[in-house]
Amino acid sequence: MTHHASHAARSTKRVPDALDPDRIPRHIAIIMDGNGRWAKTRGLPRVAGHKMGVDSVREAVRTCGELGVQVLTLYAFSTENWLRPEAEVNELMRLLAWALKREVSELNKNHVRLAVSGRFEKLPKNVQAELTRSMEKLKNNEGLLLNLALNYGARQEIIDAVNAGIRAGVHEFTEEILARHLYTAGIPDPDLVIRTSGEMRVSNFLLWQIAYSELYVTPTLWPDFRAPNLIEAIAEYQGRHRRFGGL
């Protein structure tokens, strides 16, 4: 899970003129927001928005792969999402299992690996089985790492990391030791966090990892977010000066 695409592999990628190929973010994290609103404005059930959002996921994965991004983390289902109506939660889980089954050969063709960040064992058994199957099938690929934040909450992640460290005999934590016990151990922190649908909050997403990430918020709803929107976000990121707290 921790080996990443080499720079040599990246330099052969097709990078649009708007972007500097040497400053492609290593890790992009996306809070995919607005599926419900997209459906509502069209008088459709919320699940229609989630379904359309799968097409946006496919395009984001493909585009990141082409640009030589190493990691794409998608906030697919938060621990708070269990509070939604049961029918919607069940539909979301059904959609997830269906999408994995449908997309795995395409992901394989594009050399994508799959990882999950979150409380995996609390997901429905059929979803766990589908995820395990997909991860196994894709594990030897050397392209983009697609990291799905599923049943994920950042505060829970930090608590789980502390408890895992204590169980492993850690008596005093450093940043490095804590990071080693996070769900994202071995994955570089996100350079860029994108949130769709215009909401200005991080919603308990990767709180530890995004300490110095660039934030990009777009009013575009997730089902409408496609390759040009992603390229625009990266272009904006490349125009910023990252100081990491220094001058």
C-alpha cells in the first residue's frame, strides 16, 4: 500500500497545457458533496444524485491517473452518514457494492490500487466482501492509489490510532508514532483538498492529515464535477505559494 508511482512513470503522462507537470499534487482528497441537492433540483430521489456521482468518481480517478497523481482519497461515507434515513443508507451501500463490482476491471486496466480508510469492520458484510475482493484483485498495480474514506470520521481515526498505539505498547506518542497508527499510515498527507457544492467546512475529514493542505471549494455539485473542474482546481493549487507555517 505504500509503494508509489515513480517519477519516471509520471513524466510520460498527458498533462494539459494549463498545468505544470512538475507540480502535480501527490495526493488529492475530495469531499464529494451535493448529490442530494443535484437530485432535488431535478425532482429526482436523492439516490439518483448518488448514482450520477459514480460517473464523477470514475472521471476523477481516470484524470488523476492520467496526470500522475499518486493518491486520490474520496470521502465516500462518513460515520455521521449512518444518521441519514435507513432507506438512503441501504441504497448507498447497495450502490457502493454495485459500483465496485462494475468498475474493478476498468480500475485494473488503469493500474489503480484500492485502499480503505475507516472503521471497515462496521460496514455491511456484503460491502466488506466486495471491497476485500477488489483490493485483492488490484493489489499488485503500481498506478494511482484510490483511497476510499468509508465509515470514516477523523476524530474517531485519531482515537483509534491512540488506542492501537497503546495496544502496541506505546507509552509516549510523537507525531510520527501517531501517524503510523492512522488509517492512512504510509500515505503522504494531501496537498490539495477539494470540496464541492460550496460548503465551507471540513466535516470531520482527515483532520490530522490536512494540517497544511491547500483547500479549494467550488460551488459545482459533485455529480457535475468532471475533468475540467479537477484541472481547474489543480491549476489554482499550482498558483499558490505553500509556506507550511514558514515565510
